[in-house]
Amino acid sequence: MNLVAIILRAMNRIAQIVVNISVALWLGGLVALFLFVGALFKHDRTIAIQAAPPLFGIFATYQLVVGGIGVIALFFWRASARSHLVSAIIVLFIISLALAAYVTFSVIPEMEAIRVAGQSGDSPRFKTLHGMSMIFYSSQTIALLIAAVMLPFAIAGTARATAPARRSRDGIADQVAVR
């Protein structure tokens, strides 16, 4: 195997690992956010009203970083191994990242302004924004869950596609091993 092939296989594997970590952290963070904020509101609504906004603000930045790293790794993976599954995962990550960016830069600042003005409890606009954010977070969670389910199949497919051909005793590549 030549040096270029070794580098491509290593780049492919590193990208796969980074994507796996990214989807685990991002999807896990979304699920944890739902669980913890929900539990906070069930336990003590007064504390939850104060604690939830910083949680969502911190998570907004977190998911943009984790999602951005994941998308970059996916593009490296796609460059080193052509795969329709990897392309589909890229689309799911970009959709999730776009939703995260919209919530981060549009919804959260407007909700925070309403909250700081002391109108979050009775504001129809706050309730609309809250509903929109829930739809966006839920959509991200579904998209990332689908991506997570697709990952093992994408890894298996690209592993077969980038595996070196096996040679028979005659020196002829075994084409079955490549498939």
C-alpha cells in the first residue's frame, strides 16, 4: 500500500472518530437539556425560570462548536471516501446546525429581551418563540438521531470501499474482497 492510500485511510478513520464523538456529544447534550430543564420545572418552577435561560445560552454555543467540528470532520470523511450515506449525514448535520444557528442568533436573543423586560410569563410573543424553539430543538434531535443510526452503516460502507485489495498467489487482486 502506498503512502497516499495510508494517509487517506488514516484521515478517513480520524474523521469517523470525530464525527462519532460529535454526534454523541451533540445528541446527548440535547437529550440531557430536555431532561434537566424538564426536571427543573417539575421540581421548582421559580428556580427553573432563573436557571433555564443560562442553560440554553451555554448549550447554544456548545452545540454550534460541536456541530461545526462534526460538519468539518464529515467533509474530510467525504473527501477521503465517496459515500451516499456520509453525504446524507452531512445534510442532517447541516440542517441541525442551521436550526441551532437560527435559535442561537434569532430566537434566544429575542426571548432573553422579553424575559429581561419581565414579560415572559404573559407575553404571546414569548410563548410563540418558546414553541418555535421547542420545534427546532426537537427537529435537531430527530435529525441527529437519524444520523447516529446511519453512522455504523456509513463506517462499514467506507471501510469496505477503502480497504486495500487482497492479492491472490498469482498476484491478481481479489475483486470480491474489495467489494
